[in-house]
Amino acid sequence: MLDQTKTPLFSGIRSHWEGSPLSGHVPGHKYGAVFPKEARDYFKDILKLDTTEITGMDDLHNPEGIIDEAQRLASDLYSSDETLFLVNGSTVGNLAMIIATCKRGSKVLVQRNCHKSVLNGLELAGADPVFLPCKVDENLGVAVSVDLAYLYKALETIEGITAVVLTNPNYYGTALDLENIVQVAHSYDIPVLVDEAHGAHFMLGSPFPKTALFSGADVVVQSAHKTMPAMTMGSWLHIQGSRVKKERITHYLKMLQSSSPSYPIMASLDLARYYLASLSQKQKQAIVEDIREFNEELKKVKGVEVVTPSDSRLHVDPLKLTLRSTKGLSGFELSSLLEKEGLFVELADPKNVLIVLPLAVNEEKHDMIERIVRAVSNRADLDVNMKRKQVVLPLFPAEISALAIPFSKQADYRKIKCPIEEAIGEIAAEAIVPYPPGIPLLFNGEKITSATVEYIKALQQIGARFQASEAFKSNYIYIYKKIKE
């Protein structure tokens, strides 16, 4: 094992700054010398690290020095063949691994509750997604995993599959052990690509879920910034085995990532790897015990409950806390009450709020409990048994399915605006994406069902945020109509 106490990238940048450099290069803030005085005190330390590809600072797109060493240390820690730094988040990793692997016109198995970046990657690659049904956990009320029976069926019956793209864990931290899935896909010589954005810390082992890398996945993308001390957009892409060529992935990363990558983000990746490597077994146990105590304290709070999956086969990331009102509040309403107390959650859905806990002993856990107590006590007068309109889950396809209009044919159609209520049975020409979590309810090329329209309208009524067109804000949606010849 390499010396995991080293931080070559961060140390190299720090050493450069300590040499009192005079900037004759970009960026234009000149290590913070040229910066609005109102913000200088907030930015001054980070701007010292914000350098560029000058002598000694290496080049992300052709690493030979400190960036190369930092990537090799990350690869060593994760036991991958190659690990690459990403400065545009897991999104760019998903795009690159898909475009590098999936041939134009080929079919790709993908679970329907994937992040929008997976479907965007398939569109850019010109590959046709074949959607695998997802199981919905009864307790959580969200889609949690691919249905294994349908995966096996698809591999056996569908010709021209070039990859399997999985999302594991889901946003709520529930994960399957992927070893059997990977083995089955590999028996067909099909690579497995995994969006493991929320599992960068899984290599720590139990009680955290098993990382897809240890299950043999060919490419795994992780967002270090989600659960580890890395800056926003700092992510990793891991490659192992020979089914996916590193050269193809690096080729597309050079296209998709900025040619002026952020050195503070890259340095934070170096430090996040160091932090993970430096955690002792005793420290990990202290973190897990701290989370257990936090959960026990939450059980005493009247008005909320901690929600866990009903499926015993699912592993749950201890850092992900799903909280639900026992007073009939929607997740959006509970989130609003928490925000009034200064506690901002990761996401809200019709039933739950999601809190992401730190990979450390949480010094703020008592303050967090107090704010939760104050938030729910503000609605203590609610009748526990009051009847509120239940929001059902969207009915993703219950069988293996495909886009009604493949990506390759969508240019043959024109887009027109249509009132959402009149769009049932039409084909969507835009993506409708509640954000977070970024899972499209509709994607361009999908048929619009009455269940999906009902769900969209219910989410609008209870305060969900969407990423969609301007037309959507006025209760319209773009649909495809055939161009007349």
C-alpha cells in the first residue's frame, strides 16, 4: 500500500504559495489580490489555492506530477486499477463512462429510478435505454433497487446490450449487494457501470453498505463531496478490469471536463482521500456509536419517526437519516418547519425528509435534536389520525420497457406546447425532474400516463421544486408531434 499519510496535491499547492509567487498567469484574482473587499475575508484563504497549470502544478488532462500521485493514492486506497479526479461532479463521470462504453444504436439496461445524468449520457451516446422496473419499498415509499428477476430476463432475451447501468445506493442510502448482478452481467461479457454517487465512503466496510468496486463493477463513479470532506463537485471515477478502456474514458473526460479545472476542488479530493484513509477502526466505531445514540434520542421526540426500509435485503447507509412526521405532515411541510428553526435538510419528498449526517462524531447533534423538537412542537395540535390526501408514487413501468420514441428518431418530430392535463397519451419532448433527487418523472421520448400527470400535479400542490422548461411553470409541457412530409 502506498503512503496514505501523504497529500501530494494539497501539499504541492501549499508549498507553491509559501514561496511567495508573483502571478503573471490566470486566474485574474491574482491569488486574491484583486477581489471585492466586501468578500475578500470570506475568500482569501481558498484563493491562495486557486492556481492553474503552471510549472510544478501538473495538468489534470495529462497528469505526470502531483495530480498523478494524488490519483494513484486514491486508486490504491480503493483498490481500483485506475482512479480519476472529477471536478464537474458525478454527473461528468456518468456521462463519460456511458459515452465511452455504449455504442450508438446499441441497447443499455438501466434502472428507471436513475439520476438524470445517466439518461443524458445515453442520449449523448446515441444508445437506447431499456428500463428495468424498480422495487418500491413499502416503508420508505420510494424506489430503492432494480428488480433482479427483470435484469436476468433482459440479459437473456434482448439482443445488442452493451452495458448495464445501475444506481446503488439510492439517494436515501439504501443499497443492494451487487456481486451476483455483476457476475451475471459478466457471464454475458457485458460491463457493469455503477452510479455510486452517495457511496464514496462505503470502502470503510460494515456497517456501511458494500461498495460496487468490491463487487467487481467495471466503472464506479462516486461523489466525494456528498459524504466526505471534499468541495462541491469533487468526485472520483474508478476503473477496474479490461471490459472498459481507460483511454476511452479519459478521452471523453478531456472533452466534457473544463480545460481549466479547479485546483481547490482537486486539492479537497486529495484531502478527502487522506481523511478516509486516516480513520482508525476506533474512530469509525465512535462515529457509528454516535449515530446510534442520535437515532435513540430521535425516538424520544414526539411528532417524528425514523423510517427504515421494510426489505431486509437492503443495506442502509448510517449517514442517511430518513425522518417522517407522525402528525400527518408531508415531507415538504416538515422541511419548511425545520427550516424555520434553521435546520436545512438534504431533500423533502411527499412523505419524508432526508438528513445527511457527517462522517465524524457529530458535535451538533444535540442542537439538531433541539431544533427538530421545536419544529414539530409548533404543530403539536395536529390530530395524529387526521386524514390528509395521500400522494401515491409515480407508476414507473412495471415491465421491461423502452422509450416510445428513441433518441435517434426524435429529430423527426417537432415540439409543441400542450396543457399538462391534455398531454395524457402523448410523448414527452422534455424532461420533468423534481430536484432533488434529480430522478426524472418524465424523460423526452417517454409516453405520458395519467398516473404521472396526477403525481406531477400533486407534487406541485405540496411545494416540490422542478427542473423543467419555462412552459412547465405555466402548467404546460412540450410534447412531440410528427413532422409532416
